[in-house]
Amino acid sequence: MSWASKDNPGIYVFAPSPESYPWSMRAPSPTPRAHYVCRCGQTNAAVGEDAVKALISEYLTHMKATHPDLPEVPGGQAKRAA
């Protein structure tokens, strides 16, 4: 599993589909998880479906407010790494 780091900023989300768990040998858990590191140093992590959804929203809001130099694409995701 790949996680964001200071050397590799961005957001990473692990959310297996209910159909794939527990049959997928690569799925460490049925629980959604997310973590982000921004190029400005802000970080956050979440575990659980609702918390992950909130974290994604927080990340996109933070990126829009803090880094207006990053272009937006449909869905509000940045084209480049944070």
C-alpha cells in the first residue's frame, strides 16, 4: 500500500469493494482508510467510510484555498500532485 509522505505529497485512499473482501489476498482490511500530506506540510488521516469521505472533502477544500496555482479538473481533483 502506498502512503503519502513529505517526499511524495498527495492523497491516498484504500477502499475495497464489499464483494472483494475477504477473497482478495491483497486487501489488508475491509475498512476504508485515507491519508494525505500536502506540500505545505499539513497532514491528516481517517479510518472508516464516513471519515474517509470527510477527509477527501477536507483535502479538496484545503487544496483549493491554499494552492490556487493548481488547476482544477472535473470532480475537483488536481491534475498535479499537491
